[in-house]
Amino acid sequence: MKIESISLSVLEVQSNTNRFDLRQAGTGLRRRWLRQYATSAVGEIHLLHVLTDEGIEGVCTVGDARYTTMRRDELEQLRMMAVGHDPLDREYLFAKLHKATRSMFSKPGWFGAFDNCLWDIAGKAADMPVYALMGRARPSCSAYYNIGGIMDEQAWIVAERDIEKALEAGFGALKDHFQDTAARNIQLFEKVRARVGPSIELLHDSAMAGYSYADALKVGRALEALDFGWFEEPLPDAEQQQLQNLCRALDIPIVAPESLMHDMQLSAQWLISGATDLLRANGRHGATAMLKLAHLAELHGSTIEFNGPGGLFGLVHAHLVCAISNTSYYEYFPGGSRDEAGKEIGLLNPPLPHNGEITPPAAPG
């Protein structure tokens, strides 16, 4: 079997990311930048197609909810390096494309959609779902429900509404995105724990909160007292030394480096150097890279935790979380705001959790 052609479908949709301005609040160590939401924008979703001479086609979105496009230069370079090769030679093609990245002046992980297409082809050729082909770890995986995410007097009202929906749907884990000051967020954590009781797993994602190191330390200790499961992006991912200090100071697991996770080798170094306890990753960078990072984390007594939704609006992650034993959850967004967006481009089977569990489709690929 040989790769015969590689092509892109370009689809115009409403962008998942608003255009916004930033407002400065405070000065010095207390300076924070607050987002001022403005207007929505039209964006593009690129869908990559890899066709073989046996008529088997691998399909995957470029990126997921974001990073949804591939440059023309990258597409042409991909064709030059991959057409004519056996699509089952994933390790060879991964090594080749990974090595070419520097000379192409592309960002690491740029060929993730292509790698996912190769896995899709392999599953279809073997008449097996990809998660079984990888080595099934479980038939389904627990999912967590995202709550909160606004920073004003309505934060608790919105969070409480989300909590009600999550509990009614059978979710056993919730992740907040509170973006207020450390003191205000701690008050909100206490309200959430009081509302759900001790049996629900709680996680805190502080992306955009803008904590200082002192804030992060204070927040981390409050999260420990409230028995939260992890503390995500407590500081900017590039602040490696500060993250190392925080990991040593706190017992709660730190999750990083989401903003750097496109670089597999950099992610590995953050874990090895103690700048994170658990690895954040996204399948949009390719399932092969995800398996490598998962095995690294396993050998370091850690887990890999996937940042949703992942390629094909969650389908890639639904397979990965059921093929990898050292991962905890599938990330689910309220009301399917990311996952079901795939229906707009013709995805008929977006993965939807049932009773707090995600199950990948049994069909080949």
C-alpha cells in the first residue's frame, strides 16, 4: 500500500476564538492583563485527506478548536516527503517529518493531522478501531465537565448553573476556569466544594488568571485544603524555574505546559526537570507523539492529560484516552460547544459522554 495523494478541504466557519483587547489592572508584581471581549470572527477549518492506492482514505482536521490551518508550503513539503511511501511506516515518516521541521521553519507538531490520518488508514486497513489497534486500555474513560470561565459578579451564577448540568448528566469530575484574583477565586473554590460535596473530583485551570508566584502558592495550598485533584497552568509555561519551585512547594499535582505542548521534546524536558508533575498534551500534534509522551510519563510515574477537544472534534482523544492507561480524563466542554461543532463540517458521530463516560466508536479507523 502506498500514499497516492494528500489534499486539503478548506471550510469557512465561525471562529472559536473571539477578537479581543486587553486592559491592564494593577502594577508591578500585582499587574494583571484582563481580556475585553469584542467581536466574533470568521475562521477556517482545514481537513486533511490522505488517499492510498488501495482506495483507503485517512481523514483528520488540522488542529482542533484552534490552530486549524496548514500553510501551503507545509502541504507541498508534506507531499514531497510522504507521497509514494507506505502509510503503515508511521515511525519512519514521523522521524522524517520531525527532522525536517527545523529546515522548514515550521512549528513542532505541524504534521500532527497527517500522523492522525496514518492511524486512521491503519485502523481501516486492519478493520479495527484505532484505540484497539493501539492496544486497548479500557472500553471507556471518565470525562470531566468544564465549568465557569468568566470574571465578574456573574461568575458564581454561571458556575452554579454549569454544576447543576454536570451533576444531572452524571459527571464525577468538574474543572473550573475561574479568572479572578487569587482571593476571589479561593472563595469560589470553597463554594464549589460546598455545593458538590466530597465525592466529586475538582480541578482548577488558571489559564488567563495571571497569578504571580505568591498567588499561585496561596491558591495551591487552598486547593490542597479543599482536596482538588490538580492545579493547571498556575504560571506561564515558559517560567520553568518558577514552576520547578512551585512543584517542590506544593503537594497538589501541577499540570503543564499547555502553551508549549506542540513541542514534544520541550514537554518531555518540563517533566524530566520537575517543572510539571503531569503532562498536558493534545492529539492535534499526532497520536504517535502522544504515545511517546505517554510512555515517558509512565516511566516517570506520571500521567498524560489531554487538552480538549483534540482532532476531529474529540474523536482522536476519545480513542487516545481509551488506548493509554496512564491518563485520567477526557475533557468535555459545556453543551458540546467544541465537540458538536464538528457537525457543521459533516462529522456525523461527534463523541458525547454518557453518564460521565466517553466511549470511542467501534467502527474501523
